Amino acid sequence: MVHYQQTNFMGRLHGGDMLKFLADAGMLASMKVSKGLTVLASLDQVLFKKGANLGDIVFVDARVLYVGNSSMEVEMRASRGSEVIVTASGTYVKVNQDFRPVPVGEKVMGETEEEREAIELAIQRRNDKIQKIRNKKEIACSEDPTNFLRYRLSNTIFVGPNMTYDGRVMSAGMLLKAMDDLGGTLALRYNGIENYRPDQDGVVTVAVSDIFFYSPIRLGDIVEMNAGITYVGKTSIDLLINVNRLDETTQECKHVTTAYFTYVRVDPQGNKKEMPRYVPQTPHEIELWNESVRRRGR
């Protein structure tokens, strides 16, 4: 379990920090079971049910529910007292020193009815993810889906030692935090919020959908992140965030991940506020709008 008390400018824990804690907890649980190095291969629907405020004591825990050959299905959650405030699940893969998958060599057995039911759900999520991966086409760096969106923001970072687990591969939690920082900044700008004032509105992360990691990010890589607005509802906004990595030595560009982040506009007291109206105009914006509507209706 992990205890934390970090907060953002509104006196709440930043969504990116929560994502980092969840990813790190899942990694620790999977490493304990596999007795080796693991990397995050996918992160399922992350749901922020409640926020964490200044002074709250919050615990993050994770458990491995199912072990395949080299992969593990892990459930993560954050709780405040008896109240679960964030839930997530993900797939971690045991890798060798060359970051190639290797057998886990352990199995997890359910001892209670609740544990057996949780394992069955984990297996179902695993099968759903396998189907999604089969239907997903990895995009090239030149095919960034955020290109040509009217509301778009980019960021480039260098992966130094402090962003890695072991001095070699970038922490998945650090990447998720950087993605959320970029998405949250774009959502704030869309709402006309550029500078901090204690009496103004803000945005909070409420969901992250189906992230698949196609390529590990290594020490010394350049990470390019692009975020674009795809959908705006009454109080919520969807952003598509695309991540590529550039190997500085070979100049090879690899697609890392593409994911939807959803934010809600709130006032200083945490009440939902209406978003400025958005109407998709170009065929590309309409296509991504429709994709967001389909995804929300799942």
C-alpha cells in the first residue's frame, strides 16, 4: 500500500499523480509475483469516482488476479477510508534484460468465491483486450491522429535517469503523469484558463480509456506528445493524446501509445460547470467526434 498527500493548485490530488501511483502499485504487485522486472503493457478503463483533497489519507493497492505465460492481469484501486475513489486494471509483462517477454512461472489461485469471481472478470478483460489488439493497427509517427485538429497542444521531453525505473526504461507512471499534464493543460486553455487564481474554475481527470503500449521508452529517448480535443459535452471534454519516441542515436521514430483522456470542468468548490460549446467542422474532426460518441456509449 502507498500513502500520499500530494495536491494540485485546487487543493486536490492531481490526476496524473494518481495515475502514477496506480501504475507503480501494479508494477510492484506484478514484480512480487513474477520475481523479476515487469513493464506495463496496457491500462484498462481508469475511473475517478471521487477526488482526493488536501489532508486526505489515501491508500493505493494492487493485486495480481491472473497469470498467463508472460503476462499478468492486475487490479488497482485507491481508497479513502472504506470508500474506493479510483479503480483501474492493467496488464503487466515479465521481461528479461533485453525487454523481451519471458515466462512468469507462477500461478494465482482463487481461494474464496469473491476471488474466483474477480479472476473470471480478469480473464474476460484479458480476452477483450486480445480482441482489441487484433483489431488495432499501430500507427506510424507520421500518422498522428491529432494532426489538423483546431485545438491541439504538444510537448517534448528528454528521458533522463530520474524518469526511469532502473536507469534503462521510462517509468509508465511518469509517462501517464506527463500525458495527463498535457491533456489537462489543453482542457484548461480551451476553457480560457491560463493562470492560477483561487476563485476560478479548473478541470479534473475523470477517466482514461484503454491504453496499449507498443514500444518501451528508454533512457535517452526523446518523447513527443500531442493532444487534441475530439469531443466536448455539457461539462466534460475528451482529448486524444498520442505519444511517439525518437531514438536520438538512430533517429528512429516509434509509436508508443494513443489514448483518450476525459476531464470535467469544475468550480472552486468542485461543482460541475458547463464547457464552452464545440462543433466539429472538418471531416477529421467529425470522424474523431463520432469515435468519442461510440466509445462513450460502450
